[in-house]
Amino acid sequence: MFTKKSTPQYRRFTRSTAGNIFYFTMLFLAGAFTILPLVYCIITSLKPLDELLIFPPQFFVKRPTLENYLALPSLLGKMQVPVSRYFFNSLFVAIAGTVAHIIVASLAAFGFSKSKVRGRKTLFWIVQLMLLYNAVTLAIPRYYIYTKLYMIDTYWVYILPAIPSATGCFLMKQFMDVSVPDALMEAARIDGASVIRMYVSVIMPILKPAWMTMLLLSFQEMWTIIPQGTIFSEQLKTLPQVMTSISAGGIARSGSAMAVTVVLMIPPILVFLISQSNVMETMSTSGIKE
């Protein structure tokens, strides 16, 4: 007599309702804590002077006003160079540095990921070691190089350091390893596509999430850049560098300083809203394959 073999039963593990509530509560608290500085800047920029001087300080504003924003033109109008010049410098540096960074990082990632050059793995390890160094440790060597290349008081002081980024190369290389199959490259090569043609028509469209992520990171860094000891001409200073003079006016100008902070946050926020979906896709993909 034969008995019917029972199929194995698999138990499905799911969170309970209480677990879901706890999970989303923790996420909400973490998100609220993250945006707390932004909310504080906006609230403080709407406070009148008497609420700024009150002790102990209060978080919320009782009588919101736009006086801190309306005072910015008069504060900035006393400068030797028009504000439009500072704004142009910031916008030019942010766009030029970001575009150059994306192109160079993607080309380097293309070479590390898809080329057959000897020693590319060793070179990529060197690129990863560069992640350990920050701008402070490289300040003196960079200044020496700028001096020898006669780059002091030029736009190159802003743009050139942003181009060779180890972070951008690493993210794009990891994303390319996962998202660009070798069979696609072989098919393009059989169709007669050159290396430049494959890079422009095949690689870059697939790498859109990666370079949109680098667009956000690089633009944010370039928009807020303040060179130390390399720019002396007022014609070449950027908007954040000039705005710091308002913050140096003491507690009486703390409201205007917060208004300046809010104004400077608008462009990076707009870029983030455009690229947020691509940022999430890149971060979830770039760590899958070594």
C-alpha cells in the first residue's frame, strides 16, 4: 500500500500589525529628525528681532515676518560687486564642475569596468584608497599645485578639484558592473559601433540613475563651495562666500543669516526633487557586485 507523499509546507514570516506600526513610527521619527535643521532654519528666518533676542530661545515663531528676507537687498547692495555677479559665479562653477565631473567619472568607470587593460584592478584599488582622504589633508599639496600652474584667482580653482572624484568613479563603476552586460557591448561592437559611440549611445543612457545621483551630490558640493586662500578677487567670489559676511554680523543678523541659508538651499532641493528616484535606484544597485 502506497501512501501519498506530502509536499513540504513552508511557513511565511510576516510582520504583525504592531510590528508594522513600530517600523513606520521609527522611520517617521528618523525622517523628522533629519529635516529638523531645515525646519529650524525656515522658522528662525521668519522670526522678528525681539523673538531672536528672547531667552531662553524658543523653537516656534509667534509673529512670523518677512523682514529678514526684505533686508537682504539692502545688506547685499552695499557690496562693491553686484549680487548678480556672485550668483553667476556660483551657477557657472556648479554647472561646469558637475558636468565635467560626470563625464570624467563615467569615462573612468567605463575603462575600469569594460576594458581589458592590464592592471585596471590595481588602479581601481588605488581609486578606492583615495576615498580615505578628504580636502583638508590635500589642502597644502593642492595649493602648491595651483601656484605652480598659475591657477590662483581663476575659475579653475573651483572646477579642477571637482573633476577627479573617487566617489563618482566608484559608484558608476559598481553600477556599470551590474547594469551593463558584456553581451550588449559585443552586440554594439558587431554592429560597427566605435568605443565613443558605445559610450554615448549605449553606456550613458543605461547609466542615467548613476549620473543623476552624481548630479545631485556634485551640484550640492559645488554650489556651497568656499575656497580657502585661493580666491582674492571680488569678481570671482561665489554667493555662499559672500553670504557668510552677513552671518558675521552677530545675533542681530541671525534672522537674515537664516534667510540666506534658506535661499541657498533652494537650488540643491530642486535638483534633489528631480533626481530622487534615480538616487534610490543607484544606492540599491551599486553595492551588489564587487
